[in-house]
Amino acid sequence: MAHGVVVTGLGMVSSLGCDVITSCAAARGGITRITEMKFSALDEGSGEMVPVKGHVIKGIVEGFEGLGRLIRLGAIALRDLLEYSNLHEEHLLNTAIFLHLSDNYYDDQYFKREHEEMLANSSFGVEDTQLLNQEFNEEKERSQAEIQSHLISRILEQNHISISSRSHYYSFGGDARFVEALIQAMGLLQKGMVERCIVGGIDSLVEDQSIERLYKLGLIHSVDNAEGFFPGEGAAFILLEKFDAARSRKAAMESIIRSPAFANEPFHRLSDESPTGKALYSAIAASYAGVEERSHDLRLVIGNLNGDSYRAQDYGNALLRMRAIGFPTDLQQWFPPFSFGETGAATGAMAICFGVRGLVRGYATSRDILVWLSSDDGNKSALILSAVT
């Protein structure tokens, strides 16, 4: 225990609330706030245009787009963490901050399809599409460079706190790769390089351009796609500390993070391959093995099923493989996207917040919680949240 990494703080903003307590309590109560979006799809049965729906945060992000929206979401979630954990300026002298963001997988796939259609059109040649692809990649690199130059600093500034830029870490990817950022943060803590780490994720899939591209990719729920997901947005942060550091500042230790694991497949959601569950099984099995080594009480699973049939098939196939190693299949299951929508790079941190609050409030029904994350880009991950004994 003295060498373990504990969760001592949480912060969140979601479509259900501007703080982690409200958001998780509302999700626990089965509340959702699905609203109509500006983008509409044709209902072939009635001939009418019907708005697609999503989990949009109301009242605090109107008028903010792109980087500005990410800053706004991140600043609110970090403010909540600071208040929740009673973390002050003096505690930040030896602190690192990790931020996980989207790598624009969906934009990549959208432009890939657009280029393929252009090539099929005789008026466009290979050189034309190569030039457009180069321009897209250059814009993507500029966008990521701008984010890395400003995002964390602006979020900290809005909360009137400072963490050295040498301790700012970024990662880019889908839902599952949040665990890689978590592993990196835990490594710094276990090596004694920092006393605490703030690890979070931010994403928004509800802006107009994103909705249109997701619709054209056939991924979101609409009148002609009942098996798609509802897009969402949000931000969440968790505060990690070594047990001794947390005890010295008399912090509330709300959970222990154990056996994070990561795996990937050589194909992705929009390739022509069928879901096998193999990589997700590998990640879940690795985390579960870490719990099996001790007396455990695992009766709850939190996963990111989001309404997409492909992801459900992948998880189903993973469960079939899990039976071979004795993994119980009658566990209680929570799915944060049903409450918050598909929140992309923010999903991992939001799922952990949901689980930790369940442990703290006692409604988790289990002292160990398995959290698994599946990304459309083919990456999978898992970890265990355990109650502090």
C-alpha cells in the first residue's frame, strides 16, 4: 500500500453537470440530457429532415469553438478538481499534469473517404488528392502544435495556478489511449520524480463540422442509423498521489489504481475487418490477472459501450474469450456513454470518476471495479479501481 498510487481528487464537466458529484449522481439516477443538434438527416419514410441528437453541455460553452471550447471545458473540470481535492498552490510545486486529447481519427477517416471518391471521379488525379492529403496533414500538425503551446497553460491560467511547462505532458488518441497517459503518470510517481500527477482528458464531438463528418461516416445515431452513437462532450481530471504523499497532506484517499493494461489490433472500426474481441480480451485479461493475485471482490464492470453495434460485438467476443480464464459473466455493468454520450478522449477519465464516486458513495456493490475502454482506432485498454482498505 505504501508504494501504491491512490486517487485523491476528481473533477468533471459533462452534459449532466458542471462538477463531478452532480454529473455522477445524475448518471447514477439514470438522467440524460439528449438535445437536438443543428445538423439534420433525411427521413426517407416521411421525406422530412430530422435533427440528429447529442449530449451537449448547455449554458457554459455556447460561443466557444475549437481550441477555445477545449480550454473552457478543461478549465471548468480542473477548477472542480482543485475544490474537490482541497489542492492549493503549495501542493503544485512538484506536480505534473497530463492531458489526453483526440488525434482526429474521425477526421482522418472522413478525408480518406473523400479522397477515394475524388480519385473515382475522372476530374481528379492522384496528384490532386496527394496535395489535399498533404494540406490536411500539415493543418493537423499545426493544430496539435497550437494545442501543445497553449492548452494546458490557458487552463491553468484560468484557475490562477501555475505548473512548470516542463511538467506538461500531452497525449493524442481515442478513448483507450488515455490509459497510456495514466501509465506514464504512475511511472513518474513510482520513480519519485514527482509527488502528484493531474491526469485528464477533454473532447467534444458535438460541433457542427464534427457532426456532419460523423454522420457521413455512418457512425452517429440518426433516423437511418439506429445502431450509431450519440455524440457528446466533456472533460475530466483525476489527481494521483503516492500513498505517503497523500497521507502527509491528509488527503482523502478514494481509490487505488491497479494493473493498467493496453493492447491494439491491426485494424480499426472503419476497415473491412469484423470485430474479434481479441485485443480487448488481452487488455481485460491482463488487468484481471492483477486482481486474481490477491483476495478480491470484483462484481462491477465499467465499459464504454456507446450504442455502436460494432463495439458491442467486439465486447461480446471478448467476453466469450474471458470465460476460458474464469472471468465471471454475471457482473453488474455501467456504461458512461449512455449518460454522457460518446466523449472520445475524455471517456477514460470520466469512467474513472464514475467508478471512484461509486466506491466513495458505496453504491458500487464491489470493492474492485474493472474499467475497460475500446477505441474505434483499434486500441483497447483496461484497469482496476480498488477501494482503499
